Amino acid sequence: MLKRKRTELSKFLSYVLRHRPDSIELELDEEGWTGIDALLAGAAKAGRSITRGDLQEVVETNEKKRFAISADGAHIRASQGHSVEVELGYKPVEPPETLYHGTAPQFLDAIRRSGLKRMTRHHVHLSPDRETAAAVGRRKGRPVVLEVRAGDLFRAGHPLYVSENGVWLTDDVPPAYIRFPGA
């Protein structure tokens, strides 16, 4: 499959598995899983021809590992980033001492005042390294990478979870746990 087609399919899967399953008459279970057959049928009904092979290729080649297929090969879900109500079943895990968050300069004042908020998503997303955080921040313009004192945050009673694709998740990060550039 051409890279352009993989990217287009990945965006479509993100949309229906994270935000709008109803757009193709799809239902997610409480953990965000849906049947692959139902996904393919819903996509076809909406005018998108997707094969199991296409789906498998996108799941296996997606650099961010945004999707997971169940062990039995019958179900698929997004690994994180949902705006629809799901409980991914992740258990709290002690994080590394420092995690990173990529953002853009125009958001720094609000983050200094209120910290990192999940906004329309279920969690704040944190990266295990600066490079990944910078790539995330770059989507909104010139990236700014914030250091999050994740170990201190966890010890203070804020649960952190790690998704199947290595993204760290938490409900919010108060400003006291954030190191800003130049501070």
C-alpha cells in the first residue's frame, strides 16, 4: 500500500476509533474495542473499501502504534487519545522520574497558570523522550518541550498509566510539576 493511502487510512481509523464511531454506525465496548468485521462493514457502507490486509498493514507500520488488534485477531481499538467514553483498563504504573510534553509557544501562559489539562481527551499525553515530545509539539507550530517531574507527580498521588504504544497518560499535571524552558 502506498504511504499516502496508509496515512489516509490511519487518519480515518483515528477518527472512527477515537472520536466518532457513530459516523460509520460502529459501537465500541467499554474498553474501546470493536469487531474488525463490523469496522470493515461500516467503512464499506460509508464508501471506504478497506481490506483486512490494509488494516493489518496500518496497525503494523504506524510509527506511533496508535492501534492494537486483539490477541484473537477479531477486534481492534485505538491505544489512547479517545474523546468518546472508554476505559482502556490500564493500571497505574510508576513512571520514570522525568517525562516530556510537547506544545507550542502560544499555550505556555495557560500551562503556567493551570498546568497541563486533558481538555477534550481522557488524559494528558506525556512522552518518554524529548524527540517524541518535540514531534508532538511540532503539529501546532514551533515546538516547546516541557519537562514533567513524573516521579514526584506519581508519589504525590497522581496515577500515571502507560499505553500499549508507550505513551504515558495522566489526568492532569499541576504547574508545580512542570519545568519550563529557561526556568
